[in-house]
Amino acid sequence: MAISAIDTVSLAFRHTKQQLFQPFRFGQWVRLAIVGLLAGELGSGGGNLRSGLGKSGGGGGLPQGFPHIDPAVLGAMIALLIVIGLVFFLVMTYISSVMRFILFDSVLSKYCRIGESWSRRQSPALRLFLWHLGFGLIVLFGVVGLVGIPAGLAYSSGWFSAPRAHMQGWILGGIAVFCVAMLFVLAVAVIHVFTKDFVVPQMALEGIGPIEGWSRLWPMLQADKGDYALYVIVKIALAIVAAIIVGIATAIIGVIVALPAIGMVLAAVIAGKTAGLTWNVFTITGAVVAGCVLLGLFLFLVAMISVPVMVFFPAYSIYFFAPRYRALGLALYPAPPSTVTSTAPQGFTPPPAPLPAG
């Protein structure tokens, strides 16, 4: 008997409490923070980090001396940063793919072993990495199509040359494009969530690829539309609650980190002016490195307070999917010895026979 999305909430809470607080292990908490952060699970709680990092305190204009950098040097730095950014994106995407499986293993076993999981999850992580790249290209082409096709139609119809004469068309077209864009964003979000919640467990337990995982998941979705739709609704509601809690904690940490950071920046600026330093390749590089260190520290602190959220949401998906996916049910609720009472919730009976190999 399948467990509803609402009943799964209490199971996920109980799992989170047992894994993190019974007993409390600081080392595991740190490892889970690192794994969850690199796996991209920090966004599950909805913590909006951009709101605190998107504003700079520089006021107006660039620092004195900045425009006098050689344009050729500045252009080379920009090109180098673009290349480094692309490489960094690919590396982090791959690391995130590996960490996604490590997080799954950690929640399923209630203990985080980064080294052990890292060595044996390379193959499925590579497949997930390639899936992310392919899906990202599809999303990119979709965005280009959503913007380019309506713009091309409007241009060919002469709407740009006489916008006031086609005001009604602009309004109706804008509404249509907005609705299609929202449906596109919703579809992308659902595919992303279902991939990490329901396809990754299949890849982890059976060694299949993401396409085969989706081919197996699709009939499950069609046969159980209501429960999966309720799962999405409940998860959105839980994410909103988690976002509020994590957001408040993030704001507090932001203030705590910002005060000493501003003091160090002011001290560095005063010391630099006293020493006669100006903006050049070395000072800009030093500033970027210092900013990255502060950002990394801030993200780590946010990840530390977000560990319960990072454990809860994967646990929520695991307990929801276990009754619907036999291999996960066997892994989560192994057949107990006759003298031991099963920990499975009432109403769920794990399959008695082991899953055939392959």
C-alpha cells in the first residue's frame, strides 16, 4: 500500500531527527553540510542568497585608478575569467552530480561517508553529469525559442517600426508569451525535481542511466497522477516554510559576517592607500580572492544551519518513493530477522523477494 505525500512528512521528520540528533555527531553534521552544499540542496529550503549579496556598498562609480588599467590587460583578464568560469561550471556540475548520489547514500543509510561513496559513485555520476549538460542545452534552446520566435514574428509583422499601432497585439502577445514561459519554467522545474528525487534512486540502486530511469518513472506518473501532483504541492509548501526559516537565519548570519568583513575591507583600503597601491592586476586578483573566501565562508555557515533541511527533503522523497519503487523499498526497509520488529510504517509491506540482478 502506497503512502500519501502528506503521511510521508512525519516519516521524513522522524528520519531527520534520528539521523541528526540521535545521537548528535558534529563531524557528520559538517560532512552533510559540505555534501548538501555541493549537491545544490541548499536551494531546497529556498534561501535567497542573492538578496544579501546582490547589493554592493560601493555607491557610484569605480574606485579611483581602476579605469587606468591597460585595456589589453583588462581584456585578457576578462577572457581568462570567462574560460575559468566555464571550466569552473563544468567541474562544479560534475562534483554536484557525484554529491547528489553521496547525499542519497547518506540519507538512506543515516550516515555520511564521503570517501567511500565518492569512489563507487563515479559511473552513475558521469551519466547524471551528461544528463545535466544535455538538459541544460535543451533548456537554453527553449529559452532562445521562447524569446526569438515571438520577436521574429513581431519584427516580420512590422510591430517594432510602429509599436503604438499594434499596441493590442503587443499586450495579447505579451500575455501569451508570459503564460507559455511560466508553463516552460514549471515543466523544467518539475523535470529537475523528479530527476533528483525519483530517477537518481533508480540510478543508484540499479546502475541504469537517467533516460532509462525516466522511461520507468513515466508509467508510474501516469498510473498515480494524483499522488505525484500532491507530492509536488506539499513539497512546494514545505519549501516555502523552510525558505522563511532559512532566510531569517541567513539574514542573521549575513549581518554577523558583514560587520567584520566591512571592517577588514576598510582596513585594507586604508592600508593600501597609505602604501600607495592602485588598482592593477595583482590588487584586483587579491580582492577577488578575498571576496571568494568570504563568500565561501558565508555559504558554509548557511549550509551548516541548513543541514536539517538538506536531510529532510531527500528523506521526504525517499519515503514517498519507497512504496512505489521496489528496489528502494527493499533498501529502506530490509527484511528484518524474526526476532526484530520492522521499522516500516503501518500499511507498507516491503516485497519479500530480492530484486533480480540487472
